[in-house]
Amino acid sequence: MPSPRLLVRRPEAPTTDSWSPAGWRSLPITQQPTWPDRDELDAVADYLSGLPALTGVEEIRRLREELALASAGQAFVLQAGDCAEPLGLAATTSARAKHRTITSLGERLARELHRPTIGLGRLGGQFAKPRSEPFEAVDGQLLPVFRGLMVNEPEATALARQADPYRLLSCYYTARQVVAELSRAGGGVRTSHEVLILEYEQALTRLDEATGEWFLRSTHLPWVGDRTRAVDSAHLHFLAGLGNPVAVKVGPSATVDEVLRICALLDPHRRPGRLTLISRMGHRQIADHLPALVRAVVDAGHPVAWMCDPMHGNTVRGVGGVKTRHLDAIVGELTTFVEVLRGHGREPAGLHLEIAADDVTECVGASVTDEHQLGRAYRSLCDPRLNHEQADAVVAAVVAAMHP
Ligand code: PEP
Ligand code: CO
């Protein structure tokens, strides 16, 4: 009989002694490109580790405090931007426009919800994408998929699709311009992105000498996506040791046990503002899946900020196979989200959207009356985004759902 003390325990949060920015390297990792030359990648990452950080420790701490207010229903987060960010001049132009959109939608939310809005962009680092398949067939040729401009190019040629580690540097310099642009535009919008290529993120993880804490200074709020959120994975371990507020997306395959283990790993001290869970269930699945997760997290005493991403569970193939999302489904999901949270005595902490600042036709609803109109201005590098009018309609629907 094993003595009870020898029974295997679930992994707890890594202690400061056991966590290091490189610790993820010994753990299972998914959704990574095949880099042609790992030494080249390491050399680029090494160079990156000597470049200035993009965000400041005090700004990051302040966001954590603001997210604590959001988790208590005293503030509301609007997180929005492209699915996949562009590089170079297009990124700064787009960031300026996104800043305007997030600010104006945020002002409306603040006015109508009677609580301050926290503006967050999918900006200044949203360059790497998880994909459902590693390869795709184009005109009879099997090509690696496009994984975001941090990795390769969308153009359907073997050369464009080859992973190139020097792209990490292009992304860094673009992110630096985007951050400068956001601060020129008057602040108020902080950065967030999915952490996927951990060589990049590790190089921008810096020690705060004053407190001995590690901060990821490529962004303010890093998140791990639904495809890379396995509890014992490199990606979750990487988040666990950071002083930043962190977020994890949870989709319909997430079990109660998995979500509780994510909470134990990322929020062992039950600190308000530390952990945001972004529900992205899909309008057909949310009522079946979300209630048990919220109940379990509430019972376990984690003061999680629950946000709703009503985009990623509602992607469908429209006419001609083009990826789209319908406003009805988006509004349906977020309305159920509000009901589920309130039904468990929790306030919705915010909304996560994919938006374009220009007049795109990628989602169906409002001025885009049917799927046949999608071809008019479909410009996304990855997932379909809401145009301004559609984003306005979603914000109006959130307000309506919050004040039934
Ligand atoms: C995304 O946010 O673009 C994304 C891929 O999300 P998810 O992890 O929710 O699928
Ligand atoms: Co997306």
C-alpha cells in the first residue's frame, strides 16, 4: 500500500524557483511551424532578447488592477482587432484606426453600461495563428498552411509558405511602431495577443529587478488560445510564471476538470485580475457547456474575469466555401453568455471581437444582407471580421442583453 504522502498530486503552480522563461522548452508543445534551421531561430531570438521591451511593468500592473474591477462587474473590457495583424506601415495605419474604433465603441459601452471601459487591442503582437490543419492542397499542390506573418506569407506558393525566423524581428519592429502609435493616439488602448511562438515571447520576458517578478513585455495581456490550452503544455506553463494578467480561451471541448486545473495553475492565489477566461463556445453550444464551467470556477473560489468571444465558435463556410460569421449567431451567443454569468451571480467582464476599421464585407448582417455580398470587400488575412456598422450592432446587443 503506498503511503498517502506518496500519492501523485496534480501539478501546482510553479514556484518562483522552479519557473524560468525557458522552462516551456522541456514540455509538449503544439501548433508550431517547421523551422528550416533551429540555430537560425535561436540566433534571432538571442538578438531579440537584447532589444528594448515594448510595454512597461507599471502599465501591466495597472491593467491587472483594472481587470480586477472588471471581474467584480465594476468595469467592462472591450478587446478587439484583427484575427491576424498586418506588418509594416499597414499595421500602424490599421492600429490608428483600431484605436479610434475601440475608443468610440468603448465610450458608448461606458455610457450605456455605466461603468468604465478597458480598451484592449488585438494589436502590437497578434502575428501568429493556430490552424486546424498543418497543410492544405492548393491546385493539386500540398502546401504548409499560412500561420500568421510571424511565420510565413499567405500567398499560395511553397516559397511564401516556408517558415522564416527573421520574421520575428519584422514583427518586433512593427509591434514597436504600433505601441508608439497607440501612445501618440492618446493611450487608453492597451495591447494583447495570443502567445504562440514562444521563442519570441521568451526573448521579451524580462526580470523586474525591484520585485524579482518576470514580466512578458511584448504585450500587456497575453492569452493562450483554445487549441494550445492543455494543462501540462508549454504554452500554459509559460503563462504560469508571468507577473502579467493572463487569459485563456475556452471552447466547447473544455471539461470542468481542465478548467479547474487551468485556474489552479494560473491563479493559485485567487488574485482578482490575474486570470481572464474567454468563453468561445458557439451559439449552439454555449447553453450546454458554459454553465458547468462557471459553476465550478465560482465554487473553487477563483475570481476569474469572464469574457465572451462570440466570434470563434460561430465560424461557418458561406457560399463558395468562404469563411464567414453571422451577426445573429454572434448576438445569440453573447446574449446567452450574459444570462449564464448572471445566473451564477457573476457579471460579464467584457467582450472579445474581431473587427476591421474599414468597410469590409466578411461577416453577414447589417449592411451585408446575405452571403452573396461577401466577395465585395473580403480582405482578412485569416478569420472574418466585423465592419464598423456590424461592431456597432454587436455593442448595442451587449447593452440590450445587460439591461434586459
Ligand atoms: C483567435 O483568437 O484568432 C483564435 C484562433 O481563437 P481561438 O483560440 O478561440 O480559436
Ligand atoms: Co481569429
